[in-house]
Amino acid sequence: MRNIFRTAAALCLGFVAAQASAQDEAAYFKGKTVTVIAGSGSGGGVDLYARLIGRHLSKHIPGNPGVIVQNMPGAGSLAAAHHLYSVAPKDGTSIAVVPAPALFDPLMAGEDLAKYDPRKFNYLVNANADTLVCIVRKDAPVKTYRDLFDKELVVGGTGPGSALWYYPTMEKYVLGVKFKVVAGYKGSNELSLALQRNEIQGVCGIFWSSARQQYPGLMSPDGEFRVIVQHDAQSIPALKAAGVPLSVDFAKTTQQKEALEAFLLQGSISRPFIVPPGVAPQRVAALRKALAATLKDPDLQAEAARSGMDIESQTGDEVQALVEKIYRTSPEILAYLRKGATQTQ
């Protein structure tokens, strides 16, 4: 009987503590403004998810603060990531969404983690576990990914450090495919125009959710563009059904396969929402709960469905664990991948 009373008392105390914590967070956030930093220009996938969530986030954060979205493009989202890490206030009022390359650039470059260690970010949620793809014009000389072993494909990118540069560059190094990356485009809109004008023949390392929105008719036999490969180690159902292969399937050696699998593991972390190191644990917990509730919000779900945006989320704990796993990649594989990351086109 005593054990029953003790258990009931503990549950009661836990409930009271949780209620008090929620009240504290509501008092803290009330009247403040939370800034969601999109690590890209306007119109791309990062921006679209930042704005979708930004429109519904306020009602789920205790105290219902104001929420604004700010674009901070540059260096493949590294500008936004470094700003959040070193400059942004560490009080829960600054949230960023950046694609995976901004989180793993120091690992790939072998940089000193003392100044920028993405493992120390607090990961709130990954709004959509996506896959990256390579799309080409229908009149491109390359019709299939296998053609890339014999023919060159000119693809566009935003610069070293971005997925649009990393993925074709790394696969060129590991597999020997003939990508030529023309870097320097400002963002997704400029790349889309360049592709339509035939300045470039393809865009590789773009998220499938973004590609579907920017290039309608991708799955149509008579469309202007086609998907030739998934930059992933696991296929998503729609692309598997369409017969789109995985780039890792073209590995010819154990080293190639292991290196590509290690590199491609980051791809599912496509829309991670993060706050700086040093944010109080109770505030991180409140924001994780708020982001999870926002993604389940019926109004957000309806808006996402109308816009053709997928919501296949991962929890903050799951993303944090995956980041840690990638940073534990073996030194041998890392040395091989780092050599590929230094290749120039």
C-alpha cells in the first residue's frame, strides 16, 4: 500500500513540476519575438518549410510569442549556421533551418571543431526526412545515370559547401561519373531559370520535395525534365516504383560502397530546425514540444497538402543521435571522403 501511495505522490509531484515549468516558459516567451532563420534565399525548399512552420508555430509555443521568418543565404547555408552558433542569442528566440551539408562541412573538411561543432546544436525536429535526386533536361546528352560514366553532364550549383555542389562532386570522385559543376548561382530560382534556358543541363543534389514543386511533371513520360538517380542508400516508394536507381547501386568496390553510404547518411536530415548551443534545457524541451505539435496541427497539415509538401518528421532526439553517428565515421572512410571534398571541377 505504501508503494502505491509513493507512486501516486511521485506522479502528482511530476505533474505539478511539469505544469510549473510550462507556466515558466509561457511567462518567458510572452511578448517576445522568435526569429526562424532560413539558411537560403526565398523560394527554395528550406525557405518554404521555414515559412510553412513559421505561420503556425506561435500558437504552440508557451506564451504565444510573435514569429518572423528571416532569409540568410550564403555559403550553402553555412552563413546561417555560423550565425546561429556564434552570434544569435542563446535564449530560444532564434531558430534556424539549414540543410545537412552546413552541419557536416567541418567534418568533411577536417576542420578544428573548437570554433564550430554542429554536434553542440540543439536539434528540435527534422520537418521532413527527404531524399536528394538528380534531374536533367529531356534533351540532355545523359538519359540515365549509367550514361554518366561515358558522357559529361553540366549541372548547376550554388557553390562549395552546398548539396548541389557536394553530391555531384563526391559521386564524381567516388564513382568516376562525369559531372561538371558550374557553381555561383544564388539559389533555387536562379538555378531553375538556368535549367530552363539550357545554360545547364541538370541539377543534382536537390531534395525530391523541392524538385517536385519547382519542376512539375517530373514523373511524366513527356515532361521537360526527368529524374535519373536518387542520391541515397535507401529508395523512397514513389521513385522506386518509377525505376529510379540509387547512386550507391553503382559502386563497384567495397570502399566505394562504404564511403558513399557514410556520405549519403546525412541526406535524410533535410529540414532540421535547430537552436544554438547553450540554450537552457527546459527551453529546448518546450520548443521541441512546440515544433512537434506544429507539425501535427491540422491547419498546417492541410496547407502542406495543398502545396504538395511532405511532412515525414523525425524527433529532435532522433536527429541528434544521427548527427552523432555521422561524426563517428571511421577515420579511414573520412580520409577518403575528405580527399573527394577537395576536388575541383
